[in-house]
Amino acid sequence: MDYDQLSREFLRALRGKRSQVAWSRRLGYRSNVAYSWEKGRRWPTAAETMRAAERNGVDLSAALKAFFGHAIPEWVESLNLTTARAAAALLDDLRGNTTIVELARRTGFSRFAIARWLSGQTEPKLPDFFRLLEESSTRLIDFVTAIVPASEMATVARQVELQELRRTGAFHLPWTQAVVRCLEVEDYLNLDAHEPGWIGRRLGMGAAQEAECLEFLRDTGQIVWTGTHFEGQTVAVDTRSRPDIGRRLKSHWTQEGARRIDAGANGQFSYVVFSASRADLEKIRLLHLRYFNTLRGIIADSEPSEAVAVANVQLFELSALDHE
């Protein structure tokens, strides 16, 4: 991603049909700051950019709520979204459990600069803000298109199209998630060449499903053919903006777990039905979140890749369903 180019396109899209001079004056600047921004001679901070978006009629609260989907952070409602504090809250929220040291490694920024940005002590310029947002969450495209149309930014227009194709593919072909991971295991890498059906046998799925998944992954740029093997690309398919796809995937892997329970397959299949106070139920929910975040940390650092597995974490209150 060319973050400078994306920043120029994003700022140009915010300006709309106004002239650069008129837009600069509307933002309260005496100089033609829009010209300097769009030429990349100077950059606004993230907060300045959000103020410009709001000045152009963007409902930042609605945009962020659409971006986060059903899991809307508290600060979206409580903070002025055009401030450095809100920009810092966004970055800190999206990084989750990713350490500052790890973010520094991914971005090339110093950990001291990142720490100051995340605390709101200083503000990143727009290209740096975009880079940090992408390396924290892989959701930069979702963020910028929540504010301006993708068609106004050539840098992301094709990526948005591919992203939606990948999400749609995840809905119809949930096994693609496991197929990509299987390409990373040492047993596959040690094959002299790709063997049709090998992945299907390894994962416990059909050869026809394997072929369909590989074709789709290749068509959408999620894997490439090296001449002997398929190789996964670093592509994250984030479904937070499409809760229907998220539900479909959760349902698929839950059903796959049930299929393996019925077949007597090996695995850790545990449950407990219990009654508890609502206060303790909330403690258990937070415990599940901590467990899942710890799990993801272990997965991120695990080497070598030797097995493909599913961790299916569930906790729900037994009460009437909404549609009943």
C-alpha cells in the first residue's frame, strides 16, 4: 500500500467539487493548504483530517459505527471524534493485544513514537496514521471507505472489489479458511509438488471441495502458484462489517465440531450447563475473552506450522431466541 498516495486521494475525495482555495478557506486556513496536502508537501494530522471530513458533512459517528459493526467501543459515543484523543483511542482499540514493540517492527516507526501516538501526547500525520491503522488491524480499506466512496480513491477501488469477493467466498466456501492454513504446514511444504486431494485428506474434507476452494483462493489473490506448490498470501478477510458472514462462519465451524463429536473424533469437546449470578456470568464472559486473546497470541508466535486446528469458544445464556 502506498500510504502517501492513498492520503492524497483520500484528501482529494474529501474536498469534492470545491476548488482547493475555497476548500482551504472553508477549513479555516488562510493559505491554500489543500494544494499542499494533495501534493504531499505537508500532511494534516489524523484529527485535522477528521475535522475536514466533518466540515464536509461526514457523520463521523455513523461512519465509525458502520466500521465497527455490532461491537461499537464506548469512546465512539463519549469522545469528540475530531480530536487527537479520539484518533489515539481508535488506534489503541484496533491494535488489541498487539504490543508496541511488534507494531514498531511491522511499521518501521520507533516504539517511542507509537507510544506517544497511542497515548494522544503527539499526533501522527495522515500517512503514518493510515500505516499504523493497517498494521494494527488490516482494516484500513474498511476505514477509509466508511468515510468516502471507494470509487473516489483509485488506490483502493480494486482492493475493495477483491475484499468483497473474498468475504462472499468465505460465506459460500468456509473451508477456504482451513485450506489456506494447510498450505503453511511443513508436511505440505515438504511435498515434492502439490498433490490434488492431499489437502482434502489432511483436513477431512472432500477432494471436490478442495479443488473449489483452491480455485477461488487463486482467483481472488489469496494464494499463488509457485510452479510446484500453492502459497498463501498475507490477506486478512475481516468480516466485522458483515455480521451475516461472521455468523455463517461461526455456524460452519460449530457444525464441523458437532460432526466430529458424532464421529468420535479426537479433540477437546467439553461443556458445562450451569446457573450463576449475572455478575459472575459477566466474569466468565471476560475470562473467555482473555482466554481467546491469549490463544491468538500463542497462535501468532507458533513455529513451525505442523497442524491445522479449530478453537471453537462458546458461551451463551439459555433463554428464548429473539425470533420466538
